[in-house]
Amino acid sequence: MMNRKLISVILSFSLGVVISSMNACSQFIATDNISTGVDGGAITNPSASLFEKTQSTLARDCNGCHRAGGTAASFEFTTPQQFITAGLIVPGRPRQSKLIYRMRNFNDTTVTTDNMPVGGSAINSNDYQAIYDWIAEMPSDQNVFECVNDTFVPSQVRASHAKRISIRQYSNSLKDLLSMSITRPTVVSMVDGALNMFPLPSDTGQYFRRENNVFIGAHAQGFFDIADRLATTVSGSHLNDFVTRFIQLDPATCTSINVTTLSTACRTQLVRNFASRAFRRPLRDQAQNLSTTTGDQINEVADLVAEFNGVSTQEGVNRLIFRVLIAPHFSFQIEDQNLLVGSNLGSNTFAISPYAFISRLTLNFWNSIPDNTLWQMAETEDFTTNTGFNNVLNYVLGQRLKMDDAMREYYYDWLRLERTPNFNVSPRFALIAPNITFNQSLRSDMISEVEELASFLTTSGGTFEDLFMSDISVARSTQLMRVHNQGSAAPSYQTMTMANALRHPAGQRAGILTRPAMTISGSEFANPILRGAHLRKDILCLNLGAPPSDALDTFNGITVPNNITTREKVGIKTAGASCVGCHNLLNPLGFAFSNYNSLGMFITQEPVFRSGQDVIESYLNVNSAVDLSPLFGPGSTAQDAAGLSRFVAQQTSAKACFAEKFMSFSLNRPVDREDDACRLNRIYSNLNSTDPLLDMVRSTALDMEFRVRKLQ
Amino acid sequence: MKKNDKVSRRMFLKGAGGVSLAIPFLPSLLPRQAWGQALTPIKRYFSLVGGYDYGHHQNWFPTLNQLSQVHTPSNGDQTFRYQRLSSFLPNATSILSPMLGNRLNPYVNKMNIIRGLNLHTRIGHGGGHMLGNIAATDGHDTRVTGLKPLRTIDQVLGANRNFTPHSNDPLLIGNSAYSYLRSAGGTISRASSNMTKPNNLFNQLFVPGGNPIPQGGGGGTTTPAHPRRDVLTRVLEDYRKIRRGRNISSTDAQILDNTMDRYSDILSRLGETTTVATSGCSYSTINTAQAASDGRNSFWDYNPESHGYAFDMYARIYAAAASCDLRRVFNLHVNIPDFFDRNADEDFHQGHSHQPWATIASNGGRINHQYMGQIWRLYIDTFLARLVSELDSFQEAAGRTMLDNSLVHMTLESSTVHSDYNKPCLLIGSAAGALTTGHMIDYSRRELGPHPEQGDNFESDPANPRFGHVYYGAHYNRSLTTILQAMGLSAADYEDPEINRFFQARTDGRIGTVNNGIARIGGYGHIGSENSGVWYYNDSQLYSQQYSRYNYHFYKNSLPFPPSSAV
């Protein structure tokens, strides 16, 4: 098992400056090349020492034979490249490196089975680990996740289980379902009203909220109450629309609709069309001759039509809606019965039906039910061919507006936007930004801005690099526009394109990292440490050590002049011997954002407040130039946040981190870096400056696991 | 649990496929004796008796360790240990044991779990010894053949007019009958079991001959159910059908079970359509059409889910019938149905019960003895816990509930495989204060060392430690005597002077060493074989050694229980 120490950093606020002191952080750097990222070696700058240690180990334990004039090929190399050239190591891939597998006898048919050193004692584990880490931390952009065998193996497919749909999916599904018969604004108002009146427990997955699969009494009560309310409202106020429009989706033998005295044929079509859309599959009826394990016949059509027996159409519709909205196949994703098609692929793994596939697609990427077009495609497309399969997939991914909700959810969770600070408003806010009202509404706008930008870029042809470099503005609210000092509102999301999108002034905003939600501190003081920690931990997926327990006291105990920049203050306060080791790896990431004040506004100067008073005494030029050498290698520098963002977008660790997170999100399960290495590589390969992010999304749906179900 | 008060005493019954029954408890229904229950509370006996075994001792008992408290009866009866059951429940979700689960947790202070009860002869398979007729064996072990057949205690109670006024007692539902009755001519025969569907049972009890009880009632009021009740009932049936689907994994099933539980909780709060008659019991209209359409001829033939569902209903019906004093002796006898068989090569008996340590591949990788425990958990969760809950919701006189005035008794054919040692005995209720409650009681005599037959070493391996934890203890039949006496019966009601003569006044052999001077054994049932005396004389024989360990002077007595001051 790989070492995966994810240490959370404790951030504390004091005098407007956040401190984060990391004690001996190198001890927390994981040995796993993915969890540290291939940049990990550069960040801690351990590669030089690891290389030296490797050389030392080889000299002691190997060079007896592996030396010039020895009995085996010489290892007396002085540079890493010599090892690469000699085919002894594959950068970033220790398990594929001969130097490693010869010492641990990993499978390799080209070599003898003897472990090295032959005839000597095995290399001790610490030395072995140092060599392993040295190789692991070398940059590599190929086979990042060490895919060994990229073939579909049914036995390795994970069993999937019934899952309660997320609250977000539930809400969207209700709206999309009822909108098939009633105008959307009416439905949205109706559904949102019911959800407000009968709040459901929030989904709280470990990382992604939608991972939450629990079903507690509050869910049952909420679903019951919401179904009760919607059924009553629809049948009471929208009876004609509901009945006629659902029947008209496919009238079949219902040739004349008389709502008051609905014929059996019309009742049947109403039931079929409504419930099948809700269940995301055709209803089961007598013709299918299905039965349970106990022999009970399954005839959903008859069961639901029976709700009309002996009662008025209004009451029948009321009962029908209620029953469908709390039915298992509406509120749960259950792939059972005739949803499985095809023969057993092995290990009890079956191809899923077209309906199950479109259900997976839309629940995952639309957070909702399939629309009528998809419904038709499920009936007509041949999913066994790549053409048919891709037609469906292209349609789903091509619906930008439908994709938006799921993508927003992903970016909210990935970027940990729930941690966006609330505004702790002080009189100094008015001095910094006199025309802006800092409140919850603005905070929500800021969060939505990041969600929307990322979602737009993902669904509109943007690349992974665009996420970090785009200057597109999506600010529309007056307050947020003021934060951006923006004169006009961005086009509506519905009409916005890459071509007509509003752009921020050159050099001011570059991608998601520079948006207010990612830079605000909540107070009048910017917080470089928090910015750096967020970037390092959540975007680069690099570990952080916990600060020592006395970090805050140490930080507060250091007196700094008032008339220096925040960057300079933080630099002084974290320069102590117990702090600097880790803060050297953290502070530059935050300092690069010095052009954004604590309220997310672009600045070139920051105010100096008179001590103890709400008065701006002077302004100081900010400096966002940073030396990134300790993080990204010798000679790495960035003049500002844009420069840093570009570095980030190119980092293996950032792309690997993103790949893992998106795969976990799309499959609703944790990712295993070894078992899922091949599919992670496919996602990773789309994260660059040229491939649309949509291809990355597509790669997750093209994966075989997405198209089969393994029964437990 | 909130107790029903006098105004709203009501027993709810839920049936399959929309059957919904509600039975308010009305004092006027009860015979006059019951009206005066403060003086003479009505006692009722409920048995849950099962064939097969509980798999492993640890499935059943809350602990296999020595209990904390010691009590030595003043009459010279054996010293025993006990401990509060609540001490085994560190938090609200703790389980008493894998079989007993946690649904009985609210009632632990009204329960006793008894350990150290042994039969004193090996019988192999038996169909009557659980309630007292050791002679009812299939001849698997000849040591008990030829003994005089006896009525089982449920029949003793049912035939006693001081105990029950109902000539049709006891009631017996089950796919097997572990009950033996005595004809007027003295012939002992096996009672007929009845596997009727719950709604039919309801009709038998509450609508005899098509005439709802109470006869002659008129007028009344109707309380409508919540308008969503019927639809929600059908939704639950939708869930059940999916649960029984062909492509449902075990995890799917757990998820659906949990969901159904949550919706069932809501359903239980929606109320029933209830017609309250002016006198006697009342109940809601049964949706017979829905009940008939569920496609099942018998709940006993289907899967565990529908099986358990039916047992929940049986429990509700039993409690309702008790509240209306339609019966006072209720049995539910279960021989594990074949649909639990997961061994493709053997029947359940050979494939599961007899292979306690085997892992059956098609059984989800479970070890058989654990599987046995899981099966019984179903009956405890669905029937026993529901029954106890319902009984405890009826407040009777003197601050006692119907549960307090009753005894709910659970036992099984064997403990492990064929073993008759550590036989299970769960008693819930105090029989109107006749028994102290709230304890695990252990009659094991650890000071004598492990019992030589360590829980039926099925594989003929006396050193096999896997079933250990068996010691000399008390005779199992004393638990039956305890029940009879707690129910108010006297020795004359159940003793048979024709049996156990072999053990009286003996001075020879090992048995004589300990039991010299017993002029009358008394008590209920056979101590053991009387036709194979060699088993009790020959020092090399296990049973001879065994009989030397027991003092039969107290065989006729109730088991000693913890004192009322016990903590």
C-alpha cells in the first residue's frame, strides 16, 4: 500500500495575516509518486539528495560488480540522464525501472530471476525506498498512472449497487420531468417551493457530495412530503396540461383525450409516458412476462393504471404522481431486471441496456433524467456499434446548458468552494471598496463565478490550460462587476460563447485561481498563506505538514513594521528556522497573487492602515514576482498569478490530481491509482493546452466500466 | 415506548398487499375475570420454537464469559451466576448477540436469557423435547426410544381450565408442530400445524364463520386513514418486488431493506381506517382483494423477505388476539424452510446445520454456523421483537403491560448441531411478577470443569474446542417446570407419577451416590432414558458420569432465579 499521508494544514488568522507553519514538512512528503506529484521532488528539493543517496547506495552495494572493469555493466554514473540513457530507469515509473525491479524481482522475463545484489544481502529498505523515490519523483508525462495492462477485464470491474440519487439530481429530475407537461418557470417555482418547505438532508460525500448514498428517515419523510405536495398541486392546478401533454408524448391508441372521463387506453398511455420518463426506462408490462424470484408477476403498467380505479381522473393523477415520485426507480438508480442486456461477459458482468446507459449518462453529466431526444435515441440507436454509442454520447455532451449543473457541482467540490470565507466586514472595507456591499449574496456570486467559468470552459471547447489562463468574465451582478471594476455585464450564460464572451482587461485575470472566490480572505488583509495552501493541497494535490502547535504564538510574537506589504510581513514572520523549510514551498504560491486584495479586487498597490485606526496612511506597490525554483525546478519564475497559473496547468501533479478527482466524481466512487491507472491515464491525456476538456469528460463515459454492470 | 392508555388502546395489524387491520383494545371485550385483572391478571403463554440449532453458542448468548453476580438459594438448590442484560448494551445500537440483535433492547429489563440448561441424554433429532415430550424423536438415538410420550407444556396450559377458559387453546401456527396433545383417552399425538396466511388467520380469529367479533355489535364510528396510506402501502410493495428481483445484489437488497424500513416508519404513522364498534373488539376492513392478488399461497414457501413480512403480521395478530382474550396459549413453530438452503449438493440439514464450520461458496462466503444465527435473527427481528413490542404497548392493571403478565418463550431443538447442552431458553415477561427479570442467568457449574461432551462433537472429535463453553448445569426440563409454575399451575396439573421411577430411591451406581434418598422425582417430563440403564451405571459411560453431577432433589422445583433485589 502506498504511503498516502494527507495532512491537513491548520490555518489561523491573526492581525489579518494567516499563518501556517509546517514543522519538518519533509517528513510528510509521501513516497507515492502520484500523491506527491512528479513535482514533489522539486518542491522539497530532495532529488539532489536522493540522487546522492542513490549513488552512495549503488557504490556500496552494487559497484563491486557494476563498475568499470567489473563483472557487470558499470553504474558509476554521475548524472540521472546517464541512468535513463542506460535504460536502468524510467523517469517517474519506479516499477518499470530495471534498477528497481531487479532489486525486488518484479516480473520481467528479460532478466534472470535473481534479486540484486547477487550473492549479497538485500539492499536495506530505507536505501531501496530512497532509490524508488528518486525515480518516482523524476518528471514524466507518459503513463503517469503506471498503466500495466490496458485491456478490459470483467473480473476487475467493480460491482455497482443501487444508489439514491443525489438531492441535486432529485431536484433537477423533478423539474425536467414535470416540465414535459407544465411550463418550466411554473415547475421550477413549484419544485423549489416544495424543497424549501420540506428540506432534505444535505448530501455530504467524503469529497464529492453526490457520493453520499445514505437514506435516512429524513429522506423518506422529505420525499413523501414533496411527492405529496407536488402531486396535489399538479393534479389540482395543472391537470389538463399534465394529462394531455404526457399522453401526447406517445398517444398510441389514445386517440381522443377526455380528461374528465379518461379512457383506459389514455390512462395507460399517461401512465406509460409519465412513469417511464421518471423511471428512466420503459415500464414493465404483461408482454414482458417478468417475475420476481418468488414468482410474482411484474406488471408496472397495470399496477399504476389501477390507481385510477374507482376514482376521478384528478384523484387518479394525484395518486399516480405521488406513487411515481416516491417509487424506487425514481429516487434510486437501480439497474435491475431487463436493464441488463447481453450475455455474461465474465465474472457476472453484463452490458447494460441503452436505457440504463442514458440514465447513467444523464445522472452523471446532467444531474437529471434523459430528455425526449435521448429517449428516442435509446429506442433507435444501435448501442452495440461505436457509431450509435458515440451519437448518444455526443448528444449528451453537446447539451451545454444541461451539462452545466453537474459541472458546477464538480468544480464546487473539487475547488472546495464551500470554504470560501464569509466577509467579516469592518469599516476598512469601505476604505478599500467604497461602493461594494460585501454580504452573503456577493459571496454566492463569487462562488458562482468560478463554477460558471469552469463549467463554461469545460462544455464550450475550453482546455485544461484555459481553466487556469482564461480571461473570460462571467460577472453579471452589480456588486461582482464592481469587484472586477467591470463596466458591463457578461452575456447571459445561455447565449455566451467563446467568441462573444466578455474579457477582463489584459493581465488582470487568468483562469479560476485569480477569481475573487479563490483569493478573498474575509477580512481587510490578504492571506498569502491560505492562498498558497489551497493551491498546493487542493489543486496540486501535494501534501502539507501540520503546523507545530505553537505556530500561532510564534507568528504573533514576531513584530513587523506597519509600513511594509503583506507579503513582506508574512515573509518576516515565516522566516524562522522552524517555519521557513515548509513556507519556502508554500509562500511563493501565495505571493504570486499579490495583485489581488483580500476582497478579490485586482490591485497594483495595497493600502497601509494607520495602526489602530480606520485610516489609510499610504499605499505600497505590490510585488507578485516569485521564484518558483523550489517548486517547479531551477530557473522557474513567475511575474504574477498568470505566470504561476500557467506553471500549475502544466504540472503533472495538477493534471493527475484533476484526473483522479474527475474520475471519482463521474463514477461515484473512490479511485484506486493502481487498479484505475489505465483509465486515469486516458483522462490525464486530455488535460493540456490543446484538447477540449469535453474529451476528458467523454473518456470517462467511453470506459467499459461505464457500459457494464457487475452483479455482486 | 409510549403505552396505550385506556382511551386509545389499539392494536394495529398490517397485512401483505394492503391488508391493514386495526384492533382497538376495549376492556369491555374481556371476560369479567379480566376486568378484575388488578386482582387476577390474565397470563398468556407465547412460544417461538424452532427446529435445528443456533449454530454456535456465541450466536445466542450475550457473553460466554463467567457472569458477574453469584446467588446461592437458601433452599439448597444450586448456586448460579447472573448479570444484568443491560450491562451488555453499552450503547443504543449494541446488539445482545448476533441472533438476538438489538430490536429487543428496549425490553431487556423484562427478559431473562438462561444458560447452562442441558438435557441429560442425547437425542439427536427431536420434535417434542423443546416443550417437554422427549419421546418424540425420529429414533436417531435409541437411548430415548420407548419413553412414555407426554403432553407438551403448551398443551398442558391449553387444557387447564384454570389457566384458560378457551377450549380451542392452544393456537399453533407453523410449518412444523413441536406440540403434543393428549386425547380424552390418554393418547398422545402430534398437534396439527397450520401455515395459513396471516390474513386468513385474522379471519379465523376475528371473523369466525364470517361474523365479525364481537357478535351483535352495532353502530360505531369510522376513523379514516391518511389519504396517502393506501398508495404508500402499494409503493412499499413496489419496493418489495424490486427487492425480490432477479438482478438484485445483496448490497442492493440491504439498501432497499433500509429504504423500506424508513417508509414503513412513515406508514405506521399514517393511521389506519378503523371502525370502532360499540362493544367488543373492532378492526378495519381487510382488503381481501389486495391480499388475494399477491400471488402467494403460503408465506412459508417463499424467500426470507416475504417470510419475515408474514411473521411480523403473525406477531401483530397474536398480540391482538391476546388483547381480546381470544386465546391464551400461542405457538409459532418453525422448521427452517428449504429456501434458506444455499448448499447445492445437500439439503439444509446436511448442508448447513451439520457443517457448522464449512463455508458455502454460494452462501456469500458465510460460515454455516454464522448463517444459522442469521436465519434465526430473522424470526427474532420480525416475529419475536414485534410481538414483544405489541404486548408491551398494552397497559393492563397495576402498572403492568400485557407483556409483563405474559411469558414469551423461545427455544430450539438443539444448541449446536445435535447438542442438547446449553439449550436456548429466552423468557420475556414475568408472568405477572412470578419471575424476576432483566438478567442473563447461568447455571453452568464451571467448578466441575468442561463437560465431557463439548457441545456435541459432531465430527467425533472430543478435543474439538470450537464448540466448547459447555458445562454441567441444570436440567432443561426445569425451565419448562418454571414456566408451568409461573403460569400458576400446580404439580398436580402436570406431574406424571408413572415416569422417572427409575431414578427414584436409587442407592446404586453413580446416580445413587448423589441422589440417594429421592422418594419422588416429580417435576415435569423425563429426566432421561429409563430403558437403557446401562447408560447410567457403567462408569465408562458418559451419561453415568453426567448423572452423578446433578442433584435431582430439585428437579421438581422451578429454577432458582435472581432475587428481586438483584442488580
